[in-house]
Amino acid sequence: MSTIADNVLTVRARIGAAAQATGRDPASIGLLAVSKTKPAAAVREAFAAGLHDFGENYLQEALAKQTELTDLPLSWHFIGPIQSNKTRAIAEHFAWVHSVDRLKIAQRLSEQRPPEMAPLNICIQVNVSGEASKSGCTPEDLPDLAQAIAALPRLKLRGLMAIPEPTEDRAAQDAAFATVRALQDSLNLSLDTLSMGMSHDLESAIAQGATWVRIGTALFGARDYGQP
């Protein structure tokens, strides 16, 4: 069985090859390790293999891991749906939030971000494929939402996040990610982040400009949803 360290090398090689294929610098593409449902020991192993940024979907699970890993200089990213009663803890314990899709949540994060902390990095999640089961604002609502969030204190709007409908069709992958990039370009804001691409489609996402790829399965193996 391959270890997490082996998997990190494999994923970095994929990122490097995808970047080279489109004339991009691999250093411009961040590897966000999606550690949801995985134990703190797996995060520790991934850190030892050179990873520093970790994405979590479930707040209580994330907070428990953070407590267990306070000795490591990790950057935590919240990437799951956000309920209003979870915003304070997210504002206090994360460096990034990739999954903001409505103004009320952004306002609460802004109000609850401790003033002694750096501004909270925000990505707006866009439901680019129009799936009813997916979170995210509509492309039509994006311009007004982006302008409103960009004006909030204690937040720094960095860009967009998307989870397109899964497909093995590379042309369809490219089209979805290109749409996200075009939406960001149309906002006329100083944005530098496209959080898009996962284990099965990172090559397409990188070809279309991804600056964070969110990788879980290819690093940690299949998720155990029996865990909290």
C-alpha cells in the first residue's frame, strides 16, 4: 500500500505535469489536502510529507483536529456548507473559507472575525452546473454578492470556488472550469484565487487557471464516512 508521503509525491507530479502542459508555474498552484473524515494522525503524516494547508467540511471534527495538532504550523481552510450558528467558530479558527454563498454568512464572518487576526480569506462558491444538490450562489447572483462581500471589513475576498458536476469527459470538465474563470474575470475585482479541481479532474482545473486544487482521495484514500 502506498503511504501518504508517496501519494503526496504522486499528486505533486500530476500538478507539475498539468502546469507544464499549459505553461504555468507549478508554484502558482496550491495543494489543499482535504482531510475531512481522516484522523489527526493522517494530517500529521501529510504535514511531515510537506503539506501545510488542510481543508475541512465538518466544524466539530475540524476543531478537534486543530486542538490535537496545535504543535504544527498548519493553515486551516473551511470548505463545507456553512450554517449561521457555526460562523463564529469558523471566523475564529480558520485562515480561509472557500464555501461562502450568501451575504448573511459573509456578514456574520466579518462581524465575528477577531480583530487581532489577519483578515479572513474568502472564496465565493458558485453553483456553476446548476445542480439542486450543490451549495453555491447562481452565476446571476454572483456580481452583486461579490461586490457586497468585497466591501466587508475583516474579510479579504480572494476569488471563486466551484464543484462542477462530476464527469470523466475532459471537454465537459474544461468547459465548466472555463466558465468559473470567465465569471471571475467579469467581476472586475482584484481577485487572485480559483479554488477548483479535485482528485479526478485536477488536470482540467489547472489548465483553466486553478490556484487551489482540493485533493482528498488521491492523498488519503477513500473517505470513511463512518467517522464523525
